[in-house]
Amino acid sequence: MAKVWVDDTCIGCEACVDALPDVFQMDDGKAKVVNPEGASLEEIKETAEACPTESIKVEE
């Protein structure tokens, strides 16, 4: 299982929450991973690549 997290560079744009609400949620203005198994690894990687601040990290 891949490790997925959001680092402290998150600006709270909610793009990841909009794309994968089963994986990401907002917490105090920042995104956080609540269910890394809520989407395929490919979907999570695509969302990470779309993050404007590259805050989503995926470690396989």
C-alpha cells in the first residue's frame, strides 16, 4: 500500500477534495488524507500532479 499525505505547503484550495472527496477532506483550512484507500493509486497520483503547490505526496 502506498503512503499518501499532504505536507504543510497546502494552501487550502480544495482541488483535491473536489477531485477525491473519499480520500481528502479539509481540516482547519488545509487538506488532509482521511482514507488513502478511497480511490485507486492512479487517481491519487493524478490528483497529486494537479495540486498547484505540489503538497500531496505519494510514496510507493
